[in-house]
Amino acid sequence: MPDPAFTKAPLRIDGATLRLVRLPLVTPFTIATGTMTEKVFPLLTLRADGLEGYAEGVMDPLPDYLEETVSGAMDLLEKVLLPQVLGKSFAHPESLARQMAPWRANHMAKATVEMAFWDLWAKSLGLPLQTVLGGEGEAVDVGVSLGIGPIAGTLDRVAAHLQQGYRRIKLKVKPGHDIALLRAVRHDFPDAPLTVDANCCYTLADTDLIRRMDDFALDYIEQPLAWDDIHDHATLQSRIRTPICLDECIRTVEHARKALQTDAARVVNIKVGRSGGHAEARRIHDLCEAFQVPVWCGGMLESGIGRAHNIHLSTLPNFTKPGDTSSASRYFTRDIVCEKLETEAGRMPVPRGPGIGVTLDLDYLATATLSSQDFRA
Ligand code: OSB
Ligand code: MG
């Protein structure tokens, strides 16, 4: 429901710019499904009343995390979603989301539009995004997600990030790169807050192997089974002690409800860009809170635009575990925003100012832009 504290005259979307942006990654990032060497993403600007709102899409070029793709999303944004909101007025982001609700799934493409409007709307109210979302606080706890690589190198990276104050280490695992890795990391770091993320690479046939992870005092195991299989996660949770955290499976609050009611997840990774936007992410957050299930904010190697959105969302009260919104410099030598998004002792400061609180570095953005299209109402 729209919060009556934040009502104002409807905002008419009078223009938009849709860019396709490419940023090289500082180091390749390998997870169970493959290796990323660059980040390619749609960057959307929405305009109203002389203000601009920004968001990025978190889909990948290939459908290897979820089913959405960059090219599919660009097409949907250009031909369907943007024409549907341009020239229209919305009093609240929820009403804009309703415009896109009839279309099936495509939560990442819809989130791109919804999130840009939240930024615009917060700016029109002169308030930080965290305030209109219902969050508070000046910084959030963060951990790191370490990609798959040789064990010796991973031990060095664990040490370096603990040294920097990161509050949780998440290790990417896959079959053949799991138990030995955990044994080595636990041997060297007996007390480190540790989790693993399997990105869907196991099945129930691996139950015995997954149960061996119970010996390593993991805070949770993230998304061990298929991206669309809440049911098998419930079965697995009944057979292991370590809490399961769902990521890929939770794209809507209905997915969260089914997971929580069946004890398929005792922790939830919320990614706003995967969940249709802030309104749905907040509904997932609230439902988890009602079930006394803690949440944390996931990441998709976002640029400063998506990172800023994630940080603001992470200030809601049930984000009680460290998120993946670590320092931008871990990902990119130069980011497309002017502000530095860097952690201090394992805490990421919330960017100040109205909306998401970061601004585009237009000079650098121009060099990273593969295509750009303007829309006018
Ligand atoms: O599963 O959380 C994931 C990155 C790309 C795709 C999926 C995932 C991830 C990460 C990295 O774990 C999170 C980040 O550092 O942004
Ligand atoms: Mg994950």
C-alpha cells in the first residue's frame, strides 16, 4: 500500500534513455555455471519534472543465472515496458508496477523500470531512497562473495578480506570444489563467518555430500538445488542441519511464501533486481520478518547504480545478515558513478542525498556505452 506519509502530485514520465553498458571486471568471477570477465547491463534513465531516476538490469547476456537475458530485456524494455509508462503519470511506484503486472515473469526487466522510478520519486520528494522504503541507518554490514579458483589463492583472498573487516565470507562451490575447499578454509580460519553458494549445481542425489557440509559450521548453504525447485529444497532442509538460504528460487513474494511455509529456506537472499523491484523486495522482506527468517541483500556484480539501490534497500530492519554489496573497487577499476562506494571496516555507508544518492560520471559512461536510445513522451 502507498505510504500516506509520502504522497504528492503524480509524476509524469516525460522521457527515458536506455543504454547498454559494458564494464570490464577487475578479476574474472567464476561460479558453478561459468565465468564472467565483464559486466554487460541495461542502464535506464527515467525523466520527470526536470529530475532523473536511474536503475540497471541485473540479467546476464546468457540465461545461466535465471531465464532472462540482456538482449531479451533490452527488447522488452524498448518495445513494451517503456512505451507503457512514457507519458503516463504515477503517484507512487506501486502504481507504475501495476502497469507492468499483466506480463508474465521478466522480473529483472520490470525491476529496471520500477527501480528507476523509485529513485525519481524519492528525488521528487527530496528524500533518500532508504527513507521512502522505510529503512534507516548510515551504513550496512557487508561480506564478500569469492568466486571459484585454486584453493591456495582462495585462502589468500579469505585472509585479505577478513583483514579488511568484511563480516562474512561466501565461497562459491560446485561438485568437485566443495568439501576439500571447506576443509582448507576452516582449518586456517576456524572462527570466520562462512557460507557457501552453489548456484543450483547439486541435486537431491547429492544429499550425502551436502550433509557433510554440516561439519563446517556454515551460517547457511545458498541455493544448492535447481533455480525453480522450492519443493526439493524443503526435502533437503529436512535432511541437513545447516540452514538453507534461497536466492534464485525467490523471484516473487509468492515464492517466498511457499518456501517459508514448507521450511525450504531458513534464510533468504533478497535481490531487488531479480524480484521485480523495491516494492516486491520489501514484501519479501516483510514476509520473512513475519516468519522470523533473516534476510540479506544479494548482489549481481552491479555498477554503482545498482549497488546504491541495494545499499538503500539493505537498511530495512530484517536485513540482519551481511549483504554482498562490497566495495565497488573489488569489481571495477572505474565505476560509472562519481561517488566512491567503498566499505569501511566491513560497513558500506549509505550514499547521502535524495534518491539513490549517486550521480552518473557521464564522461566515463560514454566510453563504456555500447548503445543508447532516447525516448520522449
Ligand atoms: O548467486 O549471488 C549469486 C554474482 C553473479 C550471479 C549470481 C551471484 C553472484 C554473487 C556475487 O554471488 C555477488 C556480488 O558480489 O555482487
Ligand atoms: Mg547466490
